[in-house]
Amino acid sequence: MSASNLPAEASALLGRLGVPAGLVTGGARPVASPITGEVIAHVHDAGPDVCAKAIDTAHAAFLSWRSVPAPRRGELVRLLGEELRAAKADLGLLVTLEAGKTISEGLGEVQEMIDICDYAVGLSRQLFGLTIATERPDHRMMETWHPIGVVGVISAFNFPVAVWSWNAALALVCGDTVVWKPSEKTPLTALAVQALYERAAKRFGDAPAGLSTVLIGGREVGEALVSAPRVRLVSATGSTAMGRAVAPILAARFARALLELGGNNAAIVGPSADLDLTLRGAAFAAMGTAGQRCTTLRRLFVHDSVYDVLIPRLKAAYASVRVGDPREDGVLVGPLIDAASHAAMERALSDARAEGGAVHGGERVIVAGQGVYVRPALVEMPAQTAVVLRETFAPILYVMRYTDLQAAIDLNNDAPQGLSSSIFTNDVREAERFCSVTGSDCGIANVNIGPSGAEIGGAFGGEKETGGGREAGSDSWKAYMRRATNTVNYGSSLPLAQGVKFDI
């Protein structure tokens, strides 16, 4: 596929997705595709006045949306899911052009959006609380859940649309409104999603203006969301450094923070592991999305008894995997997002060598055009050194030997982050220990699959420097609502709790 038609291809996709031409031309912010590095659009940043107005409009929309019955709110999300289904091919390809993902990964990201819409539609009829036993006669105690207000979503480039959907689909059925600040590296997909939302809202008929808004810009737009008193929850996905900046501001005004930050994810390969399965699982988890997932496999602890069998096979996979234009058939590893990511990878590999590592791969790959392509690097390390414990958002897999399972679990837990983890084993005792309270300390602990590729039915997120937030399935919806405990006295007396007497 020719790289020279990429700007025209992006323009055609945006047109089919319904993005007005004026939003992607004439702006001061250039948008480059990592496939070639060339500029494919110019978008307009939202200034302070635009941000303030959008938040005020979202708050006004919330005041009416909160009173719409939840199943009716679910109907809007159902219609959004239909629009995403109809536009899946185009939106998936736009993800590829803007974020550099392979075609299958771009389509897979849109499928995640469709899946969370389906999940949220069902959830719209299940936003239930509890009836609680009370010690007082002729009383009923219960809990109810109410919408929280305006939800700010700050997303990262590596999942330019799916992360928004994990938050927005749930927030909308919970009765909230959403203001989205996408990564400044991937604004086009956000504008396309907003256009699809507007199609759904038009079909819905009476959705208030400002229910879903996109604000394009850099750090200053994120700061406006985080600082605005009317934004009651900010869901922020990005680096741990970003989380450290966001959290204190939200805490100072007693707003909620849902943080999805770094992940230095590990897998353990036990002596009984199915090595064919392990090879496939580790290869995808470490090399998929060019190592630019928060759940990417970055550390691999291999039992001494199988190390010399597995690692040569893994090296061969690293040497043979096809790197190139992600639009081409057979390509499994596309470009890094930009030159800064490549520089960080180079620094990490240099540090790994200085700390005793043997680097296999990692070299620059020349592809037609000017994108930044690298061969994934497998690095055999003598121990878990400082560079291994430093997350580098690039396709680097550090491999180490172990002999004792608990020691390997301790190494897994030594990382400052606690997002995802896995163990490959056919020993049920090893699997159960890994998933137990004395096992992995991560928010995700898998057995016989890699740490990446989570489904929307489970709560997604992690502990420690990952931030503690949870998105998508399980009871993650509760983050977007406020809880009220209600006690109703349907009798004629007024007994007090705990036997307190107050007779007048």
C-alpha cells in the first residue's frame, strides 16, 4: 500500500465518518501519522473560554439527563453501538492511520467500544442498590445510587477511542455527562467518535446539548478539566507522572479521581508450562501494538528447567516477526508513536547493556516513508536491575531465570506499578498461589494467558503507581454514581438506634 496517499486517505475516512472538514483543516495543531511521520490534518485547540463553556453546558445537560430513566438512557448508548457497528471498518482504519496500530488491532479497538455499549445497555436496567437489615421495628433501610455529574475523560494515544468508551458508555447510562480531552497525538479519532455520537443523539431525539463533548488541546485543556469545580470525576489514563500531577488537584477540591497509569507487567513461566501456548501468549503480549500498551509484557521470569528451551524459540520469533506499515497484510508490529519513544527505547537498551544485559533485536527498521520502526528487543538480564523496574513504553522484554516460585512472585511484586500479571503453568497449586492473597499484587492476575488483552466484562485497572482506578465491567459503574443510604420509618413511634433514649 502506497504511503503517499495517506493524507487523502485520512481525509476520505473523516468525511465518511461525518467529521466536518472545518474541524480538521486550518487549525494550529498539526496531526501526524506515525506510519510515515507526515502531517495528515490540522485541528483547532480549545481555548480557555471554549473549555469553560463546554463544562457549563455539560453541567446544564446533566441537570436534565439525570432525571431521564436509566433504561431510556441506555437506549442512547444502544444507538451509539449501532453507529459504531456501521462505521467499524472506517473508524478502525482511522485508528490505524493515527495511532499506528495494525488493521486487526484497530478493528479490535472499535469492537471493544461496541462491546462496552452492549454491556452498558444491559447495565441500564441493573443499577440497583441493597435493602439492609435494620435494628428498628417498622423501619426500612436501603441504599440508592444517583448520577454524580460531569465526568471528565483524559485518554492516551495508545487506545485513542476505546478508553473513552469504557468511561462514556457507563457514565451516560448512570446519568452523567462527559467532557473528553483526547491525547493531542490522536485527536482525529476522537472527532470521529463525537460525530458518530451526534448521529446516535439525533436518532435518540431528545438528548440534551452538551451530553458528550470533545475538547482538543494539550496540557492546558487537561488542567481545565481537572480544576473545574463542576467536573465531579476525572478519569485519566496516562503516565504515573501525569497521575501525580492530577491527583493532588482533584483531592484539594474533593473531586473523584479514576486513575489508569503505568504498568510494568510480568509473567512467570513455570516448569510445567505448555511452551507452545506460552510462546504465543508472551509474543503477542510483548510485541503487540509495538509494545505501547499499558498491559504490555515487559518482564518475563522463566524457570531454570525450561529457560534453555523457551528462550531460543522466543528469540527466533523476535527475529522473524514482520515489522512495517500496519496497513499491510502480515505485519504484526507497526511504528512507534514518535521519535521521542524511540529515544526512550534507545536509552533503556543502553542502560540494560550497562547493567549486564544481552540485547537481541531493538534495531531501527527502515520502512518506506519516515515513520519510526524498530525490531522488538528481547533482553536477557542477570537480575531485576534498575532499568528493568523502569517502565519504558516500547517493545522491550526483559527475561530472567528463577528457581523458586515465591521468589518469582516477589520479583513480580517488586515493580512500583501493579496493573497486570500472569503465570504459565499446568500445576494447579502454582496457579492458585499466584492468584491468592500471597500471590500477584496486581489488579489483573491471569493464568495461561498473557497480561494484555482484557475483556470489558471484568473491572480493568491496577494498584500502587497504576493508580487504583477501575473501568469497564464488574461494579466499576459505581465510580460514576453517588450512594445514598435511606432509612424510612413507616411506623408511629421513633425508636433510636443503639438503644439511645431521648424522651421529651
